[in-house]
Amino acid sequence: MSGYIEAQLIILCLSIIYAYGIFLPAASGQLNLGAAGFITLGAYASAWFNASTGAELPMWLSIPLAMIFTGIIAFAISFPILRTRGVYMVLATFAFAEVVSGVAINLEFVGGAAGFPVDDHADVTVIVPVTIAVILFSFYFMSTRLGLSLRSIHDDESVATLFGVNVRTSKVVAFTVGAMLMSLGGSLYGHHYNYIEAQTFNVLLSIYILLYVLMGGTQTAWGPLIGATFFAVVPEALREIAESAGLKWLAEGRFILFGVFIVLLMVFRSEGVMTRTLQDRLGGGLFRRKKPIADDMAGGS
Amino acid sequence: MTEHLLEIAGMHKSFGGLKVIDDVSFNVRRGGRTALIGPNGAGKTTIFNLLTGVYPIDAGTITVDGQDITDVPPQDRVTVGMSRSFQNIRLMPHLSTVENVMLGQHARARKLGDLLFPLGMLPRNRWRQAAEEALENAGVGTYPGEIVSNLPYGVQKRIEVVRAMVSDPKLLLLDEPAAGLNKTETNQLQELLERVSDQGVTILVVEHDMQFVRDLCDYIVVLNFGRKIFEGTPDEVHKDPAVLEAYLGTDEDAAEAENAS
């Protein structure tokens, strides 16, 4: 594998992990713009657990410990944050990420503003299998009754409550598990590049990840995979193709094209590329109708 | 076993200064089919919302099967044995038919093991099979994978009843189940409800279609402006002067209403 392809693959894998971290709460209707915060927590916590100046634990221990650490923080803040909804939740999670960033920059024992070197290295043979595991886990998670509850909450919270769904608990679980996935992604980022600084994990990153999920679609577990893959691959591929074809204007202006595409996507597929209806249409076998609607409507039953 | 499955005593509810439910008391006989009727704005749907815990009540008690549920939070009331359908269809639009019905099973599947069971990955699991069977029995087993928002209105209405039924309720609350249905659909619904009732489920139904109420129900409670003005059998309700005046208006109006229904 060439170095360039490998570097792109790493970016793709990290994007996918981040996206699933945002997708799990988004499936229940939570708009979380705090991705950068959880990624920062994961990256710094794992780096510190791993560092010779810190706990000196091996990477395979420091990463899960970082996930637990992030999970505890996410659990604690989920209660005030989940009292907000819609655009107010966007603001609350954004504020959380800014706080984390501000704290990280000012903590001297993790390098402060100078950044923090990370000891153990995670290469592509670690990151790709972990990414596949995250994807499989997310598909499993969404197929459970808990996943069904989250999708019900997304559609109609009060009806879900009346059928016995504990809305608060389900939302907290989705928020916390999502934060732990983002922590995992952040840890892998640190261990791959072996250097982290809080400024890398800025609000632009949070926005991109939320966009991956919303563009891909929040109704099925395919959404974030499609969204992240599309966003990570297409702009880069467009540059490659344009440059090799000698189209300098396209290589430089590809983000304009991309922006237009996003607007069109939101106009024509506002629920994301992958919706439930589309999934059923594509996966006809499992969900095929037993007989056509017309039979029943004729009053045959 | 108490004779009455549901007992409402001295129920009060105000929104701001407006008294919407004013000292309402009535009982629902176990295994019976009771109708709750009244003009628009009488407080029928509000009573359903108070029973299911959407709003807390200001005063009074609600007893289901001998258990006082006045202070039970809404997500736990379904486990007491009470389930409902809605006036405006409130199926989950992004869930398939079967998934909607599986949501109705939630009250019986709240243990951690049940919550983490991969319903969607194992197509022949017992929950899905039970849901498909329930749909089949209600005559809507034709398209389990279909997204509900694509289905005809009458079918969606029946799916709501099926969803409410799979929680295994003792008391089924139906809010205008026949509204907006044509004659064929109404008959299908009535047939379904009679079968439900024969299984021993107690039914409390809010309905404007008087023909439907007379055909289905054996007891009627009439509300007007948040107060109970009558309770008795369907035969008696037509002779009660207070009901005639409040609910049907004058004789001419009553005759018109008859023709229209």
C-alpha cells in the first residue's frame, strides 16, 4: 500500500469512528456539536495514560481507560445537556467542547499550548480492524431493542414514553456510548500521529462530523458510513483527478463544487442519503411484501 | 379481583384558570366495553391523557386493577396493564410496521438482556414472530417491512390497535378509533375490537360515531364541559334529557345527527 493511500485510509477510518460517535445520539434526535470535545478527551487521556510522564501503561490499556474516563465525563454532563433540545443542544455541546479545549491548552502536565507527544504508535493494522469493529458494533447497537427505542424517541418522544420506553435513560446511554466511540477515535488519532495539540480538534472538526452524519442519514446505521466515506474520499479524489487531468481550476475550486453539492443534497434529500425507505428498497429480500396492498384494501380479509 | 378494572374518583384538572376536568368519577367494569362520549372539548381525550400520565392530575385518584396508579410515572403505567391508541395516528413514521408493533412489546421487554437483544439482525426471533403474528391476526399481516407512513389510513388505524394490544393490556384505551374510516374499514375495526374484547380485554373507547358506539359498547359515560352528566346503558342514554340537550341538541338536531352518521 502506498504511503498516500494509507494516509487517506487512516483519515477515512478516523472519520468513520467519529461519525458513529455522533450518530448514536443523533439516531434519537440529539444534535451533538461536541465531537471535538470528546475526541480531545480521548486523545489526551490515552496519551497521558500511555506517557512516560504519566501512568506508563501500554496502548491497549490506555485506550480503553481513556474511553472509560470520557464515558464518565459524558455521563455526568449528559444530564444537564439532555435537558436542552434542537439548536440549544447544539449550543450546549459546542460550549462543552470549547471548555475541554480551553482546559487542555492550559494543563501543563499534558504539554499545554505546546502540544503533547504520544509514545506508542498505532498503525494501519490497528486502526482498520478497530474501525470495522466500531461499524459492526454500531449495526448491532441499532438493531437491538434499545436501538429501536432510540429511533422511536426520534420520531415521537411522548408516544415512546407511553409504551414504556425510559426516554431519559435511553438518551443518556446513546450520548455516553457515542462519546466513548469518539474518545476511541481521538486516542487512535494521537497514537497514529504520535503528537496532539488541542487546536487540531476545533469546532470545524465538530461541524464536519455532524455533517457526515446528517448528510449520510440518521435513520439507519449505514448513514454515517456513507456520509463519512463520501466526505473523506470525494474532495481528495476530486483533487487527484482534477490535477492529473490538468484542470487546475477544478482542483482549487473543488470546495465550491462540493458546497453546491451539499446544498442540493439538503434540498432533495433532507433526511440524508440513506433513509429507511431506501434501505428497504435496496434490501428487498428480507423485507419483501407477502402480497400486494391492493388485496387487503379490497376488503378481502 | 375487583369488579371494576378502572376506577376514577374525584378527578380534577385545570390548565391555568380553565377547569377542563371537574370532579369526574366513574368506573369501568372488568371485561366490559365502555364508551366515553361527549361534544367536542368535553375533556374526553384529556381523560385519556390523565389516565396514561401525559399530565399529572390535580386531585383525585386513578385505580387500575386494585392498584393506585395516581403517582406512577407515565413510562411505567403501561406495565400496570393499560395501553392506548391515539386520536390522530401516532405511529412512528420512520419505523416499519413490524418495528412499530415491536415498540408496543416494550413494556414486556424492559430487562437489560431484552434491551440488548438484536431484534433487527435475527429475522426469525420470537419478538418479531410475535409481532408478525399479531399483525396477521388483525388482518394487516400483508406488509410487515413497509414504512408505515406509506400505508393507507384505515390500515394505520388498525396497526395502532395492534401496537397497543401487544403490550398485553388489561385495559385498552381507544381514542376515536373509527374517525376518518369508511364503512368497510369501520366494520373491519369493529370486528377486530370484538375479538380483542372476547379475549377478556376491557375496552374504554372515545368515539363520535354513535352507530359504532351502539354496536360495540355495553356502557356509556357522557361528559360535557369537563363534568360527567350521565352514565348508563346505550338504551338509556337516548332517553336521558340532560344528554339529549347537551350532546345532541334539540330533537331536530338529533335527527340530523342520526342521518349524518
